[in-house]
Amino acid sequence: MPRLIAIGDIHGCSKTLHALLWHKIGIKKSDTLVFIGDYIDRGPDSKGVVDQIISLRNDGFTVFALRGNHEQLLLDSRNGPLQRQAWMVNGGGMTLNSYGISGVDELDLMHFDFFSNTIFFLELENFIFAHAGLNFSRQKPLEDFTAMLWIRDFKIKRRWLLKRILVHGHTPMSFDQIIAQPFEAAIDIDGGCVYHDKPALGNLFAADLTNRVFISQPYCE
């Protein structure tokens, strides 16, 4: 049975991603995979994460890659020293190290295109996907791209969502908080994988939206 599967914030944890995809989920080419953003920064192998996602696409998997705030920081770092510093204080140095480069301008074209072509939101079936969430105080939430990257603690407007479910990450939640969420209105799938040294975090989560189950893989870099 084809599945629709969303994968939460990875942050350079490539071995953990591999274990989640192949050992815990057991992905198949009939599945649709939606990556919720924040592939890079803070963790040890951002390049390895992006390599895996690109390889999935090249191997014929149906893959959608959303833009997270960390991908936006990477792209903005080309615009000047202040933007570069903003990225560095948010873990950009770890990403550069994983690529063995000193700046975004040295990225190979395939990886630069990957970051440039990430999308702000996605609507599939009865779901809306955005990295951080949506600004429901706006009359048209799907026009606020900044909120999609950065918003926290937003109030859901069920009248606007109707029967759809918003799937997002960005705000780390504990294992127990994530698995306790009902599949309605909005679900957060950021298990704070890269924060494995903090209590109750350190899990990479996926949501099998077809079967309404959460799947987790503990940090294993």
C-alpha cells in the first residue's frame, strides 16, 4: 500500500536518517516522502544528509523537500558578512566542515540547486506541510513565507484548515509529546534529534500519515 510519510528535522544526522528510512520505516518506491526541512547545521554530516535525499530522487523515489530556516540561513549567507555570521552562530560552521569548504559559493552545483529549489509549503491529499507552521493571524496563511520558516506557538484556525492537517517541525518536542499527538489539526514531528544530550530529545521522527502512526529513530551518529 502506498504511504505518505513526513520526516522531521534532521540537522546533519545522516546515520540516524539512514537508520530511520531503511530500518525503521522500510521505505519503498511506492511511498511519497516529504522532508520537512532543516537538513543541515549543528550535526556532524549535513552533506551526507543531502546526498541521501538527492540519491532517493535519483533512484526513483517520490521526494518533496521543504525549506527550513537553516536552509534559508545558508542561502542568505551569500548576501554579506552579517548574514554569514547569522548562519555561523546557528551551526553553519558544521555544515561547511562537512562539505570541506569555507563558503556557500564553493558548493557544487547539484547541492546548491538542491537548497535553492526547496519549497516553502506543500499541499497533498488532506495535509499541508510547512517547516515551522503557518501564521493563522493572516487572512491568507499560505502567503507568509517568513512564518513558514520561523514561527512558533501559533494558534490554529480550524475554520481555515477545515479537515486538513498541518504537518510541521522546527520546535523540538519530547518523545512522549510527539507520540501523544492526535492526527488532527496540526502535528509537530521535530524530535530534536541533534539535541541528543538534552533530556527527552535526541529522536528523529517520521509520521506515516497514511496509517496514522509516528516512527522514531534515536540519535545514532
